[in-house]
Amino acid sequence: MLGLDVVCIRKFEVAILSTPQIIDVILHRDEKLQSTSVQFIAGRFAAKEALIKSDIGIKSFREFSDIKISSNDGGVLQTKWNDRTVNVALSITHDCDYAAAVVLRI
């Protein structure tokens, strides 16, 4: 299955400035070690939305921070939630005011 999401980076910037705790809702604790830039957060949000839309079985999570996106040794992106790991083809892009992500279950 395929999932796609596009978000406005500027809206994330405004949301983070007014409610900094939103970072804790979106990013997994390990992802926060990589970056907390607005572009990174918007990209991760888009990726997690795309994951949900791809219908890979992510149903039982409370917050986006429950979902972790990381690379394995071969560079393949993996998603992990509730101790379940799924390999996916994931592309995240940023351009000016937008971040987009496409997920393909492999």
C-alpha cells in the first residue's frame, strides 16, 4: 500500500512557537536526538501521517511520538511502534514552505 502526506512547514513553526510541547507529541525520544528543527519535525509528521495512510497496520498508538522512524544498517528506513518493526520505502522531502512524505510498504 501507498501513503502520501504534505504539510506546511510555516504552520509547524507557528505551532511550535506557541506550544513547544508539540515537539514531544510528534517526535519519538530517539528522533529528538537527531534534530528538533522545524523542517525535521514537519517532515517526521508528514512521514507518520503517510505511514498511517499506507495502512501498514499502525492502529494502536496514542501519539505520533509512539512511532519511531530510523534507518537500519543497510540504510533501509524502519518504523517501530509497540515493539513491532516494519520495513518501508519512505521518502521525505522539504521545499520552501512544504514538507512531503511518501511511504510504500515493502
